[in-house]
Amino acid sequence: MSYTFQFRDVFAAWEFILQGVAMTLYLSAVTMVLGLAIGVACAAGRLYGPKPLRVLVGVYVESIRNTPLLVQLFIIFFGLPSLGVRFDATTAAVITLAVNLGAYATEIVRAGLEAVPKAQVEAGHSLGLSGLQVFRHIVLFPALRMMYPSLASQFILLMLATSITSQIAVEDLFHVASIIQSRTFRDFEVYTVIGVLYLLLALVFRGGFALLYQLVFARR
Amino acid sequence: MALLEIDKITKRFGTNTVLDDVSLTVDAGEIIAVIGRSGSGKSTMLRCINGLEPIQGGRITVDGMQVNDKATDLRKLRQQVGIVFQSYNLFPHLSVSRNITLAPTLIKGITEAEGREIAREVLQRVGLEEKLDAYPDQLSGGQQQRVAIARSLAMRPKLMLFDEITSALDPELTGEVLKVLEDMAKSGMTMILVTHEMGFARRFGSRLVFMHEGRIREEGPAAATLAEPRTQELETFLGAVLH
Ligand SMILES: Nc1ncnc2c1ncn2[C@@H]1O[C@H](COP(=O)(O)OP(=O)(O)OP(=O)(O)O)[C@@H](O)[C@H]1O
Ligand SMILES: [Mg+2]
């Protein structure tokens, strides 16, 4: 083996790489907020809503969880324009990722809500609280604490999955890597560096989530 | 008018009839001890009174409000009826103080500061004033149960329901909870207690209700009925629990 590693050309593009990191972070952050909101709303709908709503949410969750993310992305970016609905690449990416994460989050949130003992809910109702008050003050916090580890893992999976949006030319970290590769032909070096960056990002997210848990959930 | 009127109620779970033609009238200030074998319908009767379980026949009226009526605001009704369960059911993520102030602040629109005063007062009644800022998992079972009682009292209910509230406790912890019940009894609170504490029922119960297979099999003055049961079933039951 006589290959000589040469990282210089890759590192020379550091500003470009940082832009990619920024885009990946942006996609992740926005999607997490939206996806969690969708998850909480849909889980509540699936648990407490009227029958048609429960069915609708079920269909949403199962169709998203049983089709490839790439297909979902292409339907929204390349498919919807045929129906007259057009998004720029970044918007299409955010929508797809949020809809995708929302489906997984729905199941995680639902499991968390269901894990709160029924006796807690009854105790709340017995004190004269309304259904919404019971949900907001008695169920939500313990449920969030229980679902937190699963949600955090799902969020990190999502961050890694943002790389797929490079397929519709969103300028995320992976897209940046492809461009540097086409300029330098340093495939190994480029993708190793980018891989390490994804790893670091994942570790930073993990650390952040652990810190947040300490701040919010681990009182005393 | 009676505070609570249970009029020929039927409760079914599917095809299983759990309460069958049960009637009971409770006046303000009465203390009713409910006893009976496991599965005889004691808990279910309490849960019907505050509307946690719907009934399939008959009527329940609390303080003039009919429980099983669509027009009744169950939330209003439940503010008049406190219930304490065997498993305490404190909210684990909230401090003792917040457990107690949650319902008054949300429902009666009082401030957190006023709520805290109420919390202090009801905790004093159960002898736990110093636990205002503790969390449920820092308390013993007996203390948690006393906080659960205080939480109910904070809503100033007219009727208190207790479902075997000492059954999960060690004997010495049972004592401290019974002491709280005694004080409430002396203060004139109307109470219905499902209990295995025959001594307590005898001393403080104004009436005893013996349930058997979903019906009220025997009912009468507590001490006299315990001393001289009229039915074979109650005699057998007392023989089993007292020995
Ligand atoms: N949610 C429910 N679904 C179906 N059946 C129920 C339900 N709750 C209670 N039952 C049935 O109703 C009957 C009466 O139960 P209940 O809990 O009222 O008895 P109990 O007198 O309180 O007994 P214990 O002393 O064991 O607490 C039992 O046969 C029980 O199996
Ligand atoms: Mg019971």
C-alpha cells in the first residue's frame, strides 16, 4: 500500500466545512422542536382524541415509520411541485425531517404518557381538576422524564439523518463533503474528517441532553 | 336533606354486576365504616360516589348535586368530595406544598402565597408542618398518607371518602394515620371509611355498613352491630378478621 494521506486540502476548506456544520445544526435544532411538538400533539390525539383522529394519527405514524426517509424527502421536494406545492430545498428538508421525527416522537411520547399510573390521573380528577389540567400538571412532567432517554436517542439519530438532505442539494455537512471531494479527490480524507465531525456533533448533543436532564428533571 | 344519598344503584363491569341495588343515606357529621370481604364492592361504591365510575342504574346525590347526570359539573361535585386511596397517589414530581396547593390555586383562583398558608394549616392538622418543602419520596408511607389527607382537606370538602388508607402501612405507621382520622372525626367531618380497623370502626363509627357480594347485607349502629351481628355472613366475616 503506497497511498500517502494528505489532509491539507481538506482542512484548507475549513470555513466551508463550518458552514456545513452550521446548516446541519440548524436542520437538527429546528426539526427537534417541530418534531417534538408534533409528537406531543399527535400522542395526545391518539390517546385522548375521538376515534377518527386516533385512526388518522395511527395512519400517519405507521406510514412514516414504514417508508424510507429518502422517499419521503423526494415526495415533498420533487413530488409536491406536480400538485402545485413548491418548497425551496431547505424548507423541504425541514418539513420532511420534522414529519419524520414527529412520527417516531409520537410513539415515544405515547409510551411515556401511558406509563404514568392511572391512579395519578384519578387522584387529579378527584381533586376537581379538568382533563387538561391533569394532563398539564400531573401527567406531562413525569411522562417527559420517562421518555427523555428515548427521545434523546431519537434526536441524535435525526441529527445523523440530516445528511440525507444533501440529496436535494441542501448545503449541510455531507453536501460540503461531496463538494470538497469533487475538488480534491481525497475521498478517504474528506469522509474521515466529516465522519469525525458527525461523531463530535453526536457527542456534543449527548452531553447537552445529559446536562439538560440534570437541569430540568433531576431536582435536588 | 341528607349530605349523601345513594338510591338503588347498580354498577356493572361488562356482564359482572358489582353493585346490586345498593342504597345508603349519610347525614352531615356521620362517620360510616364500610367493611366486607375482598371483592364485595367497597372500593367501587366509593368510586361511584365521586363519579370515577359511572353507574348503570339508580341515583347518587351529593349535597343536592346528582352525580350521574350529564348536566352536573363533576368537577364542582368533586370539590365537595375528598377521596384518599390506599396507595396515597401523591404527585411524585411536586413538593408536598405544591401537591396541596395545586388544586386550590388552579380551581379556586387563589394565589400561590395564599395556597401556601392553606398548605401550612392542613399540614398542621396532620402533624407534618415541617414537611412543607419535602418531596413525596423523602417521606415514610404514613407521612405520605397524611399528606394525601391534607391535600384533600385543602379543598375544604364536605364529605371525605377513605379507601383502606392504612392497609399498606406497618402497625406503628397505621397508628399515626388513625390519629389523624380521629381528630377529623372529632372535628365533625362527614366520612365514609372502608377499613379493616375494627377497633376504630367501633369507637368512632356512627354506623357500620357490611357489604357482601355487591349488596349491603347489614347496616346499623357501629358498636352494637359489631358486638351482635344479625346475619350469618357478618358473623362469619368478623370471626375471620378478628382471629
Ligand atoms: N375496573 C374494573 N374492571 C372490571 N372489574 C372490576 C374493576 N374494578 C373492580 N372490579 C370488580 O368489581 C368487584 C368489586 O371490586 P372492589 O374493588 O370494589 O372490591 P373491594 O370490596 O374494594 O375489595 P378489596 O377489599 O379487595 O379492595 C370485584 O369483583 C372486581 O374484580
Ligand atoms: Mg377495595
